[in-house]
Amino acid sequence: MNLRAAAAKINLFLRDFLLRRANSSSANALSTSQTRLLDALLRGETLKSHRYLDGNKEFRLHSLNGEDTPVPWQDVRQLEEKGLLLSNQKFPAATLILSNQGRRLAAKAQGKTVPTEPSANPASSSL
């Protein structure tokens, strides 16, 4: 096994270990609304941060049928802090996406499995 493959395996092991540890702590447990938000993103809905010139900012979940609903900023901030959401940091409407860790956690909540192979950071690609 070469050094790069060994480093990738160690990285996956550490990520999975940290995810299990985070999920086992009640302080890091997801609320029902946070779980629903991750599930919606896994289904293909889009979470956007809308910023306005007057300084206001709101998060809206855009469904596949064109409707959008407001999302509490606390839910988004907590999911970002846990590393479950990433942002492309665009103005005036940034798009937030599931991180690899967020995708695995959302799939796990649905009883599905998601491959854990390393991939490029999805936030670095243009959306």
C-alpha cells in the first residue's frame, strides 16, 4: 500500500470516528428541524442565504417544485459549526450544500449508506 492510500484510509477512519463521537454526544445531537433540513438537501432541494443591501440576511430552502420556505438561522449556523454544511460564499445569495460528513449523516438518518471514499471539497467547485 502506498503512502497516499494509507493516508486516505487513516483520514476516513478519523472522520468516521469523529462523526460517531459527535453523534453520541447529546450536546451535538441534531434537532428535528435540522434533521429535516439535511434530509431535504439530500433529496436535492437547495438552501440559500439571501443577503440584502440593508444588512438583513435570511436562509430559504428552495424545493424542487419552485417553492421556498424560510429556515431558522440557528439551525443553519449549528449545522455549519458541526461541519455538516458548506457555503460557496457568493453575494447576494450564497448556496449551502451538504458536506461529505453531512451527506453521510443525513443518509444514516434515512437508514441508507453513502460511500465514504475521499472526494474533492464540494464547496470549492462553482455551483
